[in-house]
Amino acid sequence: MTRAPQKRRLETRARLLEVAAAIVQEQGYSGLRVEDVVARAGVAKGTLFSHFRDKDGLLAVLIGDEVMRLLDGMEAAGAPQDAAELTVRLAPHLDYVSQDRVIFDLLLRYSGTTAAEPDEVVTAGFIRQVALLSRWLQLLQAAGRIRRDQPPELLAEGIQAFLNHVLGVWFCLEHDDETPPAKALEPYLLAWLQPAP
Amino acid sequence: MTRAPQKRRLETRARLLEVAAAIVQEQGYSGLRVEDVVARAGVAKGTLFSHFRDKDGLLAVLIGDEVMRLLDGMEAAGAPQDAAELTVRLAPHLDYVSQDRVIFDLLLRYSGTTAAEPDEVVTAGFIRQVALLSRWLQLLQAAGRIRRDQPPELLAEGIQAFLNHVLGVWFCLEHDDETPPAKALEPYLLAWLQPAP
DNA sequence: AATCAAAAATGACCACGGTCAATTACAAAA
DNA sequence: TTTTGTAATTGACCGTGGTCATTTTTGATT
């Protein structure tokens, strides 16, 4: 009886992720094809699907990792002083997601859950982001810089809603010279957080 | 030189839509397969794709029609007296979309655009919904029932954001006995529209 | 009626994600 | 060393959306 995955298996999984990341680097998320991944990793197609539920499951790990990295950056930047500065903190996230519709779709599909399976880095990232936002909002409330009549969790989830909204609009537009998502987010955030005076 | 589509063509298109609607009726949106549609319509696969850009294009017409019907209902119900009543007006829309993830995905993908191609009923529906909401919000502002410090258009788009947010969360949950989207929407709407006193 | 160019429809074909019964590699037991 | 049960891998196969060179239909023109 052996419950823990064997060494060989872990190596295969790591190789798949490595190769997938490399292909994404070269061709972008939309250019990732399962056949290419398994070919370059030197395994059969079935193997990939024994490691990841589906193509999205593989993408979720890659994207989840990146989201975690972005969150590290956010946290490192420290708590904002007001709503406008909060927009600045969120800009890297918007920039990342807005680069490819695949990222947006995947985050949207995975990021409402609260039940986290081992693989679900994306869900973990979502939870972490809401938690971080809630903490920051609480600080801002304490400092009297934003409205205090709503719990920080609600405000945080509302911000998530606005993030996705501006991204959704962004992807529907021919984004040649449109206002970037970060800019589009600002009025919503200000109106949402504005202290009831 | 003949620019207008010929009669035969229009008939084929109508038949395809008819059949597709019937199949959706029987199997739900997720059960709609292109092969079934063309088989029952008695045409070749290629024909379908000469009438609609892709499967989504076909779905968009079906769903767009339904959205239009819902908007008729909304308009007929008349302007709400306050934010809470607005939630009630939006409930049918939430109920409809929450019945199948396919609807949600499609609306999300199509409904940010402003450029409407002939077929894009969904886009037209989106524009109409924002316009209707804007009008209602303007009335509520005039009556002093909601905040007046933001333009009704911004408030309307914000509501769209919250609609999609609660739906997104809904589809990530195992919705056995969870709070339905309409219920989840309420706190957001109240907080968003609350007059700054 | 015969001709012909444009419109419409056709269906063999492809791409790509995903499945699963069969096979191989591995580690512990005999 | 051989046996054996299980973990891991394999790759032929499938479903389904989508393409496009070819064929059929249509209606205006002679």
C-alpha cells in the first residue's frame, strides 16, 4: 500500500509543467496545444491527462503560479493610503490578465470557489487576494479614508466584480488604443469606496 | 446583381434556428450539438456555418432573443421605486442565466461590445439593458432614493458587474441549496446605490 | 428554351481535446 | 532471483466543432 506519488511520477509532472511553461513563453497561452506539450515532454497524451484533469487543469497551475507571484508583489508593495493608490496596486494584475483572453476565461471559471483541491492554485490565489484586499480595506476604514458602512469582505468582493467587469469589456473591444483596464477601473473603485460623508 | 439574401436562404436560416430552439428546449443549451441541428434541419454541416460564424453565433441568436424577451418583461414591469425593488426587476434575468453555464459564458463573451453586427442580438440586448437601467437610475436619483453623486451610466454598468459577479460565484459553487443569485445580488446593489447622506 | 454567372449548399476532411483497455516499469515479498 | 500486485504510462481511438474545394440551384439574359 503506497499512497504518496512515486518519484518517477513527480518528475513527469514537473517536466510537463516545465515544457508547458516554455511553450507559453514562446507562443502565448492561446498557442498552447496538448500535442505539443506531450511531444516535447516525451510522454504520451494519456499521461498528461492522468496528471491534470484537462487542458484547463494544466493551465490553471501555470496561471495560478503567476497569480501567486503577482500577489507576492502586491503584498510587498504594502497597504495603500487611499482608494486611488489601491488602483495602482491592482494594475499589475490587470495588466497580466488583459494580455490574453485565455487567462481571463480561466480565472473566471475557477475563481469563485472556496473548496480548494490540492491542485487548485487558482482558487487559493483567489482566496488570498480577497483576504489581502479585505485587510487593506479594513486599514483604510480605520483610517477613515473609505466608507465604513459595509464589511471589508463585501467591499473586497465588489472590487473583484469590478476587476472582472473592466476586463470583460476590455476583451470585447478592439483594444487598439482604448483606455487600459487599470484606467477604466478607477471610477468604479472611487465610487464604490467613497466614504458616505 | 443581387445583394439581398434570397428567399431560399432565409428559409434555411429560419429552419436552423427553429430546430436549434427545439433541441435546446429538449436537451438544454449544453446538449446542443451541431450535427444534431443540421441532421434535423436536413442540411449539410457547411450550410450551418455559412449562416452563423460558429456554434456560438447560433447560440447567440437564440440567447439574444430570450434576453430581449426578458427585457420586454422588465420594461413592462415599470420603473422600480427603490434599490430593493430594482433587485426584484433583475431577478428574472438572473434566473434565466443561472440555469445554464453556457448562457453565462456566451453573454460574458459577447456583451461588452458596442459595435453591433446585424446578427448580434446579444450586443443589442446588452446596450438596451444598460440604457434601461440608466433611465431607471436617473428616475431614482431624481426621486432622491439613490446616490446622486455618480452618473446613472456608471451606476448601470456597475450593476452589470455585480450581476456577472454573483452569477460567476453561483456557477463555481455546487448549487444544491445555496443562496440564489438574486438573493446574493441584493447587498451589492444596496451598497452600490446607497445615497451618500 | 438555352446559357451562364452568382448564390447556396454539400460532405469529405482536418484539428484538437479527451478516453480507456492494454502494456510496461517498479518495488516489495517469496 | 523470481514472482507478483500495483502504479504509471501508452497510443489507437473517439466526439465534436469547423473548413473549403466542388457541385447544385437559381434567376436573369439572350
